Amino acid sequence: MIIDVHAHLNDEELYPRAEEIYGGMKDNNLLAVINAGYDIPSSNLAVELAEKYDKFFSVAGMHPHDSKSMTDEDYDVLAKLAVGKKNLAIGEIGLDYHYDLSPRETQKRVFVEQLRLAHSLKLPAVIHLREAYGDMNELLRENARYTEYGILLHCYGGSKETAAELIKKYDAYFSFGGAVTFKNATEKPDIVRSIPIDRILLETDCPYMTPVPYRGKPNEPKYINLVAEKMAEILDKSKEEIEEITVNNTKEFFKKINDSL
């Protein structure tokens, strides 16, 4: 069975179907689904879903897109959400310079403040990173002490060299989703193969990043099986081996999940 380490059943497109998706988890080879917050309302919903359904878990955080709206009160809310039994990390947090929906200096400040929050709560951080690798490298270097409990680069889109550096300096983990199945993602196999297999996790990022052959339709957790199949092909493993390896990696990174699985 597979753990989807980054989903958004708290998104308005999938939230109405949360109960249906939960009911189909066993038939769809899903052991657990981790729903990631991206602002305060979605973090609240992620935690609520985790409290309602045994095999749903949450991470709570403010996405860089919305970092301009972060208030002192929001940090207090995140801290309260994060200590819940089934909230596994602070996230998704980070930098996104593709759209620049929040000023870059604000993104950087809010990212570091949430990284510090994660450390204060002895939790790992789930990082969203797009077109900002230079600034992220600098921020992590300056704040390395706050990465003590782990960092996960979700939907990793960087280079082999950056991945190697992140592993060397911060013992980083990396999750991969539907993009590995895209025909134009010709560099992905080499990047995946360059990362130690004990640092790889699987995700959907649903309702986004739908894998082939369903690209263009809303993504959902069951499609993680297509990601696992592609990863098995890339890494010359059986799908069952990929499932076992990535579940073990997930339990190692998100240590709190072991209390509830």
C-alpha cells in the first residue's frame, strides 16, 4: 500500500468528496493521505479531516503565495493546530518566484519564521520551492539550526546537484508526483535516480499535477498508483518494492505518523 504524502482534500474542488475518497482508500491501495495546508482556513480543514478520518493526516502552514496575509495571530493559530496528534509537520511553506503573488522579501521572512516555529515544536517542515533555489539555499544556510527535525522538498523540481547539496547539509527528503509521468519531463528520471532511495516519498499534490493518462482532469489520491508505477520503472524496482520503501521513508520522516498507523 502507498502513502500520499501531499494532497489537498482541503481544496474546494475535492473537499466535498472527502468521505467518498476516504471510503475508497483500501480499494485504491492507499494506506494514508496527508493533507497539506496552504493558508489558515485550509490548515484548519486539513486538521479537521485528520480528526474525522483515521487514515487522514495533516500538515499546517502558510504557502508563499499567501505569505503577505500572515499575521501574528496566524502564527498562534498554526502553533495550536500543529500540536494536534495527527498533524505531522509545518507546511507547505517556502518560496515561489514564478508568480510572485507575495513580495519576495515577505516570502523569505514568513518562510524563516515558520521554519523556526517548526523547530520550536520539534516538527519537520514541508517546503514548496519554485524558481527560488538561490534564495532558498541562502536562507537554509543561515537558518540551518532550525532544520534539525527534517525538511521535505515536495514536488521536487530542482537539479541533481541541488538535491545532493540539500541531502549533504540538511539530510533532506524529496517527494515526487505526477510530473514524473509527463512526456516533457525528460530530465526527471536522472534526477530521481540521483537521489538515495531512502530519501524518496510519493505524492499527488491533488487536485493538481494529474499523472498521465489523466492529465487535464482533476487529480486525486488514487492516481498515486500511477506515480508508483513510473517510479518503479525509473528505479528498476517492482511497484511493491517502491510501495514498501516509500512507506518506510514516510514513517521515518513524519515520525508522528507512527503513533496512528
